Amino acid sequence: EDRQWIHVDPARAAAGPFGATVAHGFLTLALLPVLLETSFAIEGVRMGVNYGLNRVRFPAPVHAGSRLRGRFRLLAFEAIEGGAQLTVEATIGAEGAAKPACVAEALSRWVV
């Protein structure tokens, strides 16, 4: 149901602020779980769940057809009842772009 012309109208978007259609910021953010999952593994746990996000920013657009990559840095590891909570800095970038498309602090809980 996205009706925003910068996302769905190539002709109008070409004359817009980004020069082409761009992905919705929340679509980029929705890639975070799969990028995390394919970046590292935590062994010896029964289950991992998304717990939430702290700060989320979209510094640059993702042009349609862009190739994306994720870069992750562990900011905090906290023991909690039954497992651990991790805070990970996630940076999603488009190939060849000067600025990242999304920067977020992702929280996850891992049950042992």
C-alpha cells in the first residue's frame, strides 16, 4: 500500500530529490534480521528473539536495485535470567554509497 511517489513512480522520482526511486527506510530496516543471521552465529542457545531497537537513523537513501551489506559491532552483552541480551550496532550500506543507508542499535535476547 505504499503510495509515496519517491518509492513507486520512476518518472516523477527521476526529477525528485534522489534522482530515482528509493526504497522505504523501514523496508531497509526490515532486512536487519536476515543480515544479522547471515553475519554471525551464536551457538548453544535454544532461541533468539528481537527485543527492540534503540536509536535508528536513515542517513542516505537506497536507490532501487542497490546491493546492500551489513556491518555489525557488539556494543553490550548482558546476562539476564535464562540467557543474555545483546546490543549490536548495525550499519546497512548500499554498494558504492558514501553514507550508510541505516544505522541502528538492535537488541536481541538469547535463551540458553
